[in-house]
Amino acid sequence: MDPNIRQKKITQTGFIGIAANLILAGFKAAIGLIAGAVSIVLDAVNNLTDALSSVITIVGVKLARKKPDQKHPFGYGRIEYFSAILIAAIILTAGVTSLIESVKKIFDPELPDFSVVSLVIIAVAIGVKIALGTYVKKQGETYRSDALVSSGKDALFDAILSTGTLIGALIAFFFKFSVDGYIGAVISAFIIKAGIEALLESVGSVMGARPEAETTKAIKETVRSIDGVKGAYDLILHDYGPDSAIGSIHVEISDAMTAGELHALTKKIQTAVFEQFRIFLTVGVYAIDEAHNPVREKIHALAMSHEGVIGTHGIYIDDEQKTVSFDTVVTFTVKDRGALCADLAKEVQNILPGYTVSVNFDSDYSD
């Protein structure tokens, strides 16, 4: 995806969000103040925080497009994640403030005074919020913006909460009974929940969350499709923003391949992955002697018989040096890797007496 087009679309979506939320906030604030309904006023405040979130999204994506420099050689893409964290913090703060005001209203209730016009405006606002949330969320998914996705989800969630506000207004209008403070408290609780979830998701991105399985699978399939590659393993991706990543991968190749052939192969892998995924990969190699395939299959079967083992690769047998080395992929549930290593080494030595066995453990990084 062209980074310039991505920035343009995210910015356009952000401006649409700002305009829509400011208009909604104005109408709701007017209705809430005239009717004396705290839940409507809090709903207006929530729209203002959504508008502020859109501003932060626009500024974040703009700053994230700064070119790499001496201090940040991998660019500024992660600024978008910090933008999402800031948005989550704003949502969380708004929720806590709203909860405090709502609790006050529960202990000191006042009957709101709604008109038919105000009720219609609230209902229309709900429809606008649903349309806005659906649009923003879809744009965020299309252009890989966590901040837009969070804003879209928040808008859809707001529509549900506004429905609760409308129900409270209808109760006050027809039955002359105030549930304003209670509805405000429920709205606040949901806002707080949304803020916490958004915060945890954004922090996870900064910390280095597991890449999407679809992406890692597609990258490995692309690498395996290249002539000369017999297997692709150990894919590790380092995320420097939604549109910037580097990584590494190991490939199995025939040990008969020359240095020149290997050089050409690694360049072909790097080019194919970069053109398709915009990711630069460093390529490492595992040599395979196909004459040892029967023994390699036995070693693989032994490893797979152990609980927590989900794969092996890079099995290399050196008859001159009498050494065996291989990588074993294990889940994070395996606690005692030392004991597993000792068991595997002993079992392999039963197949190849006198050989020194070296077992390397890989964690389940990407699948």
C-alpha cells in the first residue's frame, strides 16, 4: 500500500470524524443543558473526546511519516501506537469523570424536561453515530490504523450507549421518573471498559505483540514458493509502525548449493517478500544433506512424540565430525526445556551412537 495514499485516507477519515462529532456534541449539549439531563451532557462530552481522538489520529499519522534519521534509523511509525495509547487514556479519563458526575446525580436526582424535538434529535444522532462508526472502523481496517479502528469501535459503542440515554429520556418524558443518574453511571462504566481495552491493545502493540497468523503464513508460503527453498522457519518480525517492519527468516537449502547460488537465492527471497509485504527480511540458512533423509525423519518423529513440541527443522548430520544439530519448536507451555533437551539428545544418540547431539529450542513466535 502506498504510504502517501494511506496517510491521505486516514487524515480524510479523521476530519470527517471531527466534523461529525462536533456537530453531535453541539446538539446533545444544547438538549442536555436545556432539559437538565446529565446523561445527555455526558454523551455530548463523549462526542468531544471522540473529536479530540480524531485530531490525535491525524497528528499521529502525520508525525509517523517523518523520514528515518540518525536518532531513529527505522523511522517514526510507532508514533501511531502512542497516539492510540493517548486516545485510550482520554476515553478512560472521560469515563471516570462521567461516573463521578452520574453518581452525584443518583443521590441528588432532578427530573429532566425533554421535548419531542429533543427526543427526535437524540434518535437521529444515534443513526449518525452508527454510520460514522461503521465507516471509520472499515477505513481503519483497510488502511491498517489502530487509532481509527479504536475510534470506529468507540463510535459504534457510543451508539449503543446513546440508545440507553434515549430510553432514559423516554421514561422521563412519558412517566415523569428520572433514571438519568443510573443511565449515566452505566454509560460511564462502559466508557471505562472501552478505554481499558483500547489501552491494553495499544500497549501490546508497543511491547511487541504476536504478528497476525495470516501474515506470517503468507510470508512463509511466498518464501517456500521460490526455487531452491526446501523449507522456511524461524520467522521473526519487528514492527516499527503499521506500515514499517523488518525481520528475519531461516530457509532450508541443499548443502550442495554454492555461495554464489546462495547469494542469488537470498536476494530473490528479500525482493519477493518486500514487494508483496513491504517487509525487509534478513535470511539465514540451514543446510540439508538429502542422503540423510531417513535419519532426519526418525529424529523428527522422536521430537514430535514429546508434549509441547510442534515442529523441527535444520536437522543436519555431519558424519565426519560425528555431530547432529537441529532446532525444535516448542510451545510456551514447556517449562523445563533442559529436561526435554536431555531426553531428545539421549534418544537421538540411540539412533546414532557416538554422535554429539546439539538441540536448539525455538519458541512458537509467529504461528
